[in-house]
Amino acid sequence: MTIENFISDFSEQFESTDKSEFTKDTYFKDLTEWSSLVALLELAMIEENYGVQVSAEEMRNSKTIQDLYTIIQSKQ
Amino acid sequence: MFNPFTLYNKTILITGASSGIGKSTAIECSKLGANVVIVGRNEERLKDTFDKLLGENNKMFVSDLNNNDLMLNLIKMIPALDGIVHSAGIQKTMPFQFINKEKINDVFSINFVVPIILTQQILKRKKLNTNASIVFISSIDGTINTHIGNSIYSASKGAVLSITKSLALELSYKKIRVNAILPAMTETPLINNVNYTQEQLKQEMDLFPLKRFAKPEEIAYAIIYFLSDASSFTTGSSLIIDGGFTLK
């Protein structure tokens, strides 16, 4: 597991946002495409690809993609 | 005092009685004079429900009905029934892109297959009295509307409503009635789901004309109506209990 893979997996849940928009420091909730459905997709992707369950509350408290990645690492 | 909703001397089996709607239904049924037979997987929580029941003729069985042998064993031990309330259920939030066979099977097994096979086996073993009443818990999701990430749950609850009607027709010759409740969000452990924040639940609550979710006993009282002789001409019906949610 690397942050680069996670950024790529994370970006795949978006339809129209350009890949270049995603870095570890991206404030993902500020992206125009961000929605409650995308949030659910990210939670499901994390469970499927990384085998851990991140809660919606933990996602709410995360600002950057790195923040989320740190939570996943702490659970593995 | 005349009370058409009395359950006096009726023996009612309630699944999923260790929490939520099942727990509340068990307690309220016992208050109306029913002899309650409660089933659940968690012994400690089931015991907590049992301790809250009124009356001396109640029974509790810790069992996992998803295990066929345990189910058949349970049916051997229970008395003849005047009612069944199928309130065991699970909900899994997952976007459609992430569903798979295993997840579908998990949800359908508990929400649909188990209540159906349990009913069928109880009938086969003649443990359901004439004039008995069977109550299924469906949902507004899958019957009236749906929510994002809820496709499998919705499908399972839609299936429950469909079979409620078929069973009502097929069992009418035995004078057994079959009805379903269609609740919306109810204050139970089932909605405290890791996929939603408290903030999102509050936003959802604001969509309800009555500005709150149901209390479990508000679902239980409707179940009691279907179990009681007050509904003796009601079969194959369903009742939406949603604080007006589906009006909009």
C-alpha cells in the first residue's frame, strides 16, 4: 500500500474531475464533484481495497487525502 | 374494560427481539397480555428484553435462525403460536458498484430467506393456530422509494412485501392472516450506521414532515394492531409508518 495507489483509487470514484486535481494535500471536500454519493463510494472502495472500515464520521473529520490515508494505516 | 387490541392469551413469536423494533414489540405485546416467545442471537441483550416483559408465561431462546439446524431445533421447542413477528433484519449501505454475491446473500438471507423458511417450517410442523396472524417488517425503501447506497436492502424489503401478499392469499384457507409494516427511519441500532454521520442523520430527519424518526414503540403498536383481533378482516395489507416522509 502506497499513498500513490491510494490517491489513484480515490480519484477513480470521481467521474469528471481531472486526475491532476488529486494530490495527498488535496482538500477533497472542496472538489466540485464531491457529494454524499462519492463519499459512500470512497468508504466502499476503502473497505474493498484496503480491508478496513472507515466511518462517515472519520471521513467528515478528514480534510486531505493524506488524512484519510493515515486513518487507513492506523487500522491495518 | 373493552379493548379490541388485546393480545390476552395469544402466544406470539418475535424474532430479532434483542434490540430495536423486535425488542419494543416484545415488551408492548407482553403489556397487552400476550405470552411472548422471543428469539435473538445476543444472549445478554435478549435477557435484557426478557427481563422487561410482563407476565409469567414468556419464553426466550438464544438462537441464530440463519443456521438451519438451530432453526429446526427452535421450532421443536416453541409452543403453538397465534402470531409471528419477523423483526430480525440487517441493513448494509453500499453503492451499487461495490455490491457482490456475498453481500447480496448476507442481506437477503437475514431479511428474506430466514423469515420465509421459518414461517414455512412452523406451518409444516403445525405450530400455527387457526386465526393466527403473521407480521413481516418491510420498509418504505424498496416499496415506495429508496435511498442512495441502499439497493440490496431495498430489494430484500420489496421481496418481503411481495411474499406477504402471496402468503396472505395462500394461507387464507387456514384463516391465517399475513400483513406487513413499512416503516421509515426508526430510532434503533440499525440506523446507527458507520456510513452516516450524525450530521447526515439530522439532515435526513429534517426531510420528515414530523421532523423526527419513529420511536420503536410507534412501529410496535401497528404490529399489535395486525396481531390483534381488531384486524381480523385485514390480510395482505401493508401500513406505511413514516411521519409523512413519502408524502413529499
